[in-house]
Amino acid sequence: MLQLSFKFKHDCELNRLSSEYPKITIAQWCNLRTELLEIEARDPELLAEIKKRLSRISRWSLGTLGTGPDGANGTLMMTCFHRKGNTLDEKIEGHGCLLIHPVVYHGGWEHYRVIVLDENRLKRMITSLEREGRVEVVLKRGMNDGPIRKSFVISANELLAGLTRRQAEALLLAVEGGYYEVPRRATFEGIAKLRNTPRTTFEEHVRKAENKVIKSLAPYISFYIK
């Protein structure tokens, strides 16, 4: 079993946008009915222009799910404009390969990640895609033996997004202070005293941070229970 990263250049609406506006990056999740687009534009006016362009190709007006604090980055939802039966996603999956979303558009290229069962399927998939455009393999590597679920990558955002700044700082201080060493090299009281912080306040921040991180990890910990 192989993991493959490749980039693909052909003529499509999102690729044209990324080529015309080389400073933007678009991450796309699509189920052939609805598309979720996360756009990094670094300029509120540019984001507005991109949204205007996209509204012309969607049968429904775009719904803005969120924007960055500076208004330059946005998350949009729109109806899918692909023609079912003739999409790149279907061509990839038609060769027995698994597409891992999102697809990323940047600088006139589409960037894909797939899981492939064997070299023969990989060769057939690439040959098929080369009839549609230009393919460049970025990375190809074998997957480790054992259950695939144990190869899951967990994003830092998934684990830590629920923490407040004070909770994150307190948890880091506890780690750096030796509270989690075995045997324990520090106490909440000792760390709090060094930071001129009440022990009860410091401990409360650490406990809340621990609770959030452990709850985020729980589904993945279950993979290792035999």
C-alpha cells in the first residue's frame, strides 16, 4: 500500500483562479453536491473578488461560514459545479485509489493526496490523468505495516483549539516545570509561586486544559485498546 502526493495542471475554474491570483490558496472539500472552500487571500478586497467570481459558477449564492480576524481569509460553501461522471475525483477513485481531502489549489496547480493499493493501480491512474493534463509526483512512499487507523495524523488545532490562552500557558508551564516528570519534580504550588500566581488559579487552568486535551485524544486512544 502506498501514499502518493502529486500535483495536477489542467483547465478548470478553480485552477484558473489560482493561476490568475497566484497569492491565494484554496482548500476544497467536495462530495459532488456541495463544496466547502477555504480561501487564504491575505487581502479583504481580493477575497471579495474571488467570492464574486465563484458566485458566477454556482447555482446557489455562496454562504460565508466564517472569515479571519482581518477579513482576508474566508470559508465558503456553494453548490458543486462539477459534472458527475466526469470529475478528477471519480477518475482517481475509479482506479481503486482513495482520495484524501482537501484538494489544494495554488499557483495554477491542483495538489492531491491519495492512498493506492499497489503500483499497478498507481500506473493506471497516472496514465489516465495524463490524458487530461500534466501530472507531477511530489511524494511516493510505502505505508507502515499494521492497521491504517494507527497512522492517523491528528492536527494540533483538533487537540488544542478549545484551550484559552491562559490554559495553554499554564499547561506549558506545568510541563516545563517538571510537574509531569516521573518522579514528579515540581508541585502546582511551587510553579505558581515562581510565577507569582495564586496556586488555586494556576491549578484550575491546568486542570481545565488537561480535561480538554484528554477528551480530544479519547477517540484515538481507543485504537490502541486490544
